[in-house]
Amino acid sequence: MQAQPHHTSWRNIALAIFAALNAAFQIGKAIIALPLLQGAPLYLSLRETGLVISSLAIVGALLAMQLGLLVSRFDARKVLCAGVAVLALTNFAGGFTTGLGLLLASRVVEGIAVVVLLICASSVVGRQAAPRERDLAMALSSTAVPSGIALMMLGATVAASLGYPVSWQLLWQLNGWLAVTSGVVLWLCLPAMPALASTAPGSGAWNAIRRVAQAQGAQLIALCFATYAMIYFAFSGFLPLLLRDLLGLSARQAGYLSAAIVAVNVQGNISAGALMRRGAALGGGGGLHHRCGLHFAAVLGATAHAGVRGRCHADDRVHGLHPRSPDSRRAQGRAQRGAGAAHHRLHAAG
């Protein structure tokens, strides 16, 4: 077991969070690109655009635990660099596709890289933080996903507001070049980090998975995250479309508002870190950082599984509510009548 660091390497932690941001960009680009995917050349339906988002989450639901164990057997720097390299390849390949099948295939492979990057980055943060600062470091690390999603959504919306022609292909290509740049930065700036887990045959991989799955703390955390994911991802995954089709906002208005709603999560992450530093954490042993990657994989698997189910429920509820459809017009009429009635009640109360 590796000795705990006496001093926190904030530089290495920042680089790990930087790698996790690249993973989060792949979630944000799909969300903000949903309206664009419904246009030329793919003309995807709402259900098909839901598959573009959920295909990445399915990978996390099925493979997070296995990938978490695999990641711990290799040098962390090599894993992070390999992950962003795969992101670059899948973005370049997906950006040139003209069919849904190839796009979904690239998203599945991309999902593997995203899961690997998130797990490995979390493990690096835990390894590089001194015990007294580990809660703060992990809280900062957890801001990578909402920050990355919000930044990608905000960037695309700002570019469109400035008059630049934004397409989903451009978002894919841009993320490919970002991944290439990130890989170079990580390789040059991040030191080598030896593997944590033994690579010897019979080292008990499935026993490790069983122990984590049976740990009461891991079960409770996974349950909390699954509940959160079912609500949040079902809502945020289709947020630009919901704001456009049901509330009548323009694409730019929906983009700005969606980015702002997602970014609010960052405050929750920082607040959680502050609470943990004040003693609100569930607790953990001195070797907690050696298990960060595996525990995060358990939570990520439950989160992704719930997110897939939540998105499917959202798809069933929203499907068919195109602004030109009769159902959509009736829904908008009911919303307008309800808003008018509330307005009259407020005046009467005044």
C-alpha cells in the first residue's frame, strides 16, 4: 500500500481535474447539440437523440466497476493520456459520420473513455491530497462534471450569439482537438504514478467488487446518487429541448439558461466539501484514497444506471411534444391559461 502524502500536490490535482473536464465536455456537447442533431444531415427524432445521450451512460452502468479495477492496475498518467487519446479519435470519427449507427458506436467507445477518465482522475486526486485536505480536494474534483457540462453548453451558446455557425459536427471536431491538446499537456506535466492494485493472477478482482458492493457506506452513497441522478439527469439531459419546445424559448435563451442551471451544481459540490471538512463526512480509514477509484466506480455505475432509466422516462413523457404538434399546442395553451389565472390572483390579492 502506498504511503499517504504529507503535502498536497495541488498542481497534480489540477491536472487530474483538467482531465475530468475533458470527460464532462462529452456529456455537455451532446446535451447542447440535441436541437442540432434534429436537423441536417441526421434529422434525428427525440427518441433517437435520447439514445445519443444515453449510450454513454449505459457504458457507465454496465462497466464502471470493471473499468475501475482495470484502471488501478496501470500508471495513472498513462491511463489519463490514453483516455483523452480515445476521446480525440471518437470525436473525429463521430464528427464525420452521416448515420445514427456510426454516431452511436462512437459514443459507446467514447463512454468507455469518459468512465475511465472520471474514475482515474478521482483516484489521482485522492492519492495526491494530504489527509487533512483530502475532503476539500475531492469536493473540488467533483465540480469537474457540472463545470465541464456547463462550460461546453455556455461556449456553444456564446459562439452562436456572436454569429459563428455552430453545428454538432463542429462541436465534435472541437472536442477532438481539445482532447489532443489535453493529452500533450498531461503527458508533459503529470508525473508517473505507479499502479495501486496488484497485477498478479488471482489477486481477487471479483472479491474486491463484492466487498465494495456489500459495504453499507458504498450502498448508501450509491442509493443517494442514484436518486439524484434519476431526477437530475432526466431533467437536464433534455433541458434545451424542453425549454425550446414547451416554454417557447429561442435556442440561445435555452442554451444560456441550461448552462446556468447545470452550473448551480458546482455550489453544491463546494458546500459538500466545506461540510466534510467540518466533520460532516461519513468517515473513512487512513487508506481511503487507495479505494477512491473503486468506490467512485460503484457510485458511477449506480448513477449511470439510474440516469439511463430517468432519461428513458423523460423520453416517454416528452416524445411527440413538438411545437407544431396538437399535443404541444394544447400543453402550451394550458400553461398559458394557468399563468394568466395566477396573474389575476396576484392582482386580486394586491
